[in-house]
Amino acid sequence: MKNKVARDIPDDILAATQRQVFNGVDYGHPVTQRVAPKVRATTGGDKIVASIDEVVTKTVADGMTISFHHHFREGDYVFNQVMRSIIDHGYQNLTLAPSSLTNVMNDIVVEAIQKGVVTNITSSGMRGTLGDAVSHGLLAQPVIFRSHGNRARAIEHGEIKIDVAFLGVPNADDMGNANGMDGDAAFGSLGYALIDAQYADTLVLITDTMKPYPNTPASIKQTQVDYIVKVDAVGDPEKIGSGATRFTKDPKELKIAKTVNDVIVNSAYFKDGFSFQTGSGGAALAVTRFLRQAMLDHQIKASFALGGITKPTIDLLNEGLVARVMDVQDFDKGAAASMKGNRDQQEIDASWYADPANKGAMVDKLDVAILSALEVDTHFNVNVMSGSDGIIRGAIGGHQDAAMAKLTIISAPLVRGRIATIVPDVTTVITPGDAIDVVVTEVGIAINPKRHDLIDQLSNVPGLPVYTIEALQQKAEAIVGKPKPLAFTDRVVALAEYRDGTLIDVIKAVKD
């Protein structure tokens, strides 16, 4: 069956998963019933367990769903320690449901799949050796990819039922009060872990720093925690934010960033009290610097900044250019360190951030979002999941969620090396074209034809070349040529959900 973005979703997949096809970005106002976790009463201080091995044997059984968070990023030690114990104990048929999978986790997940320990995965994304293995059909069941907001929705509604959550935290007391702000491996906001803490039947905290009771402020509370394990180290502080906050000197990235800023400043949304979300890459950080100067020049202040937070955004907060930072994840040490002492940097969970099925997510109030892309097609659909070779090498993250902004901008080069970014049809549709307003490249911009208001506002701005998206695609093709079509088998290896749980695309196994 074809969905709203003309992707064919196999009928057998729809029947097996009991899902609907994507039918548009408007979620509406459905009434839904949330689930609740089982709770084992704890009347005394009996939560401390001597080792990861011991807590695994206390909590894990065949067929369970286990979850982790990715706030330690490439510095994560917890995931591999827990998975090593699970593999060595010989558990089978587990569903792995982390908030996302980073490169440091890849090899052990491949091993777990090969040994039948993990037979199902749901995540925001994957890459590297794991993405390659899944793309070639290693996993028997299709991976389910969900945005951060959709993951929160799926947990709250019981579509992901977490039996055991193993959450690494940089500190905790003997009852489980914990936060992400103190300790050698502090990473700031615990935003993506908080939904697991609230809904998992069993919650295990793993920490390297025990604090006196009661440990406050408590992001995760003792009322949620079953067991605590003390280990030597939960993460490498040097790798938690590594590579996330690179200040670009690349002329192409700087030109894209300046053009993004020109789009924002000349739109109707650049006014006192506007809100925004940027990314963490070099071009996105450059946008933040250009935007800062524009705010100073026009004497404009923002009401809030949202999403994954970097030090440049915190600088805007400290300068008084942003009133509040709504923080679901910190991408660098500067942002993480700031949360401890800044009452205007608010930790938020993934549901508050972006769940479409709650009583009002932060993304619903977002004016401007600047997002990246692996590919954008002539229908404005965006791919952030599959590479030009068809291999899974990305993550939905908050892409679909932030694209609900009133002005959603995709910043991307026209080509990367010898690969076009603007293409006739993306390999995998992750964010639908109806959610995208402007595509910015180093040669100019394309405005979604549906946005007549933006066409009027931006068409005559000096130094801002405006093209059709088709013209940008033809420019890209003129540089790199027309690639050979990718070859896939009929086997579906992954399902890409939209943020409402409907299927926006499927990913098929690549042919060798």
C-alpha cells in the first residue's frame, strides 16, 4: 500500500505489525490510554547489588525487552558491560530498545545478534558495523526506527514495554536518587533516560560515584529505582562530547550558515520572543554565531532554545539573548556543566520535548528549526538514515519532531564529494516534505511551493538566490552525474516510523 509520500509499504508488513501507513503530518487530537509499570515495593535500603553480573541474573530473562540511554555517546562504558554479561549468561530472544545506538556499541550488538541473544531492535538509529550488518540482513526481524518523540509515545502507550532499563548515571545515592550533573562522567541532562525511568518495570542504575543520601537535585528518583550497581567507571568524559561541537572553518559550511541566518532574519518569525532549535555540527554552530550577531543588531531576544544543547547556545543564555534553554540532551562539556548552576537551563524529558500524543510538547511552540540531511529530494522529503549506498548509517533523532516548527530549514551542501545531496527521490523518507519549508545550500535556497508567505518574504532579499528545488537538483546532477540505481532485495530489514507511529518507509536489504 502506498502512503502519503508515495512509498510502498508491503501488505504483509502492515498485517504483521498492525500498523497504519503514514497519512500526513497532522496528528490531530486522539484520546489515548497510557500504560503503567509494575512496582516492587522497597521498604529498606536493600537496593545495592555487588556487580553487573549479579544484577543481570536478578533481572533478565529470555524474551525480555531491555533499554539503555545514549547520553554518554561515544564514551559509554555501561552498555558494553551489561551486554557482555547478558551474552555470557546465554540469555536468548531479547528485544534491545535503547534511545539510540552509538558506534561504541556496534561490535557487541552484532555479536549478540549472531548468538541469538538479541532478535529484535528498536532505536533512533545505528551506523558503522552494526548498520552494515543489519543492511545485509543479519537480524531476522526488521529493526524499528523511531524519533525521540515517537519513542516516548510508544513507551507511554505500551508499544515498547520495557522489562528492565539499565541506566548509567554519573552519580546516585543508596536509594537511587540520581542526576546527570555531578561526577567524573557528568553529561548534563538525562532527558532521554527519564522516560525509561518512569515506565520500566525494573530500573537498574549503574554509577561510579555514590553520593550521601538524599542526593539532590534528583532527576531520577528513588521511587523509580530497584537496584544500584557501583562500578569503577561509567564513561569516558573525553568522549561524551567528542566531535559534537566543532567550529567550522570550511568556506562552504560558513556560506551555508550565513544563508540560513539570512533566511531566518528575513522571515516573519524573526521577532522578539521567537524560539529556535539548532543542531550540533559545524554549520549549525556557525548559524548560532551568525544568529547571535543578528539578534544583537536587531535588539531581538529569544524566548527559548530547544533540543540537544551546545555551549554556544548556553552563551546566548548567559548573555541574556535567550530567556530559557529547554534541555533534553547536552552535546558538550560546556552545556553539561552549565545545567548544574543555571536555573534557566531546564532539563526536560523526551515526552515533554516531542511526544505528539501528550497534552502539549515543546516542539509545538517552536518557531525555527535548523536541521541537516543526507539527502533531500524534489518533493522536499528528507533522508537522514540511509547512505548513498543504501547502508543504514544515521538516526532519526529529533529530526521529525523539530520539523514541526513554523519555519523548518534544511541546511546541506549541494553535493558531498562526488555524491549529490539534492536528488530526484531520497533513498529513505524519514521526514516528509510537507514538514520542510526551506532548503539551504551554498549556491542558494529552495522554498517549498506550499509556503507562499515565505516565497513573498524571501524572493527579493539582496544576495539570497532563490531556485526551485528541481533547479538545485539539476545543478547537483550536473556536477556529479546521474548515479546508478541502488540494488535491493525484497527483504525488509528496517521499518521507519513517523512520529505518530505510522509507517513512512521501509528499508530493504542491499544486494552484495
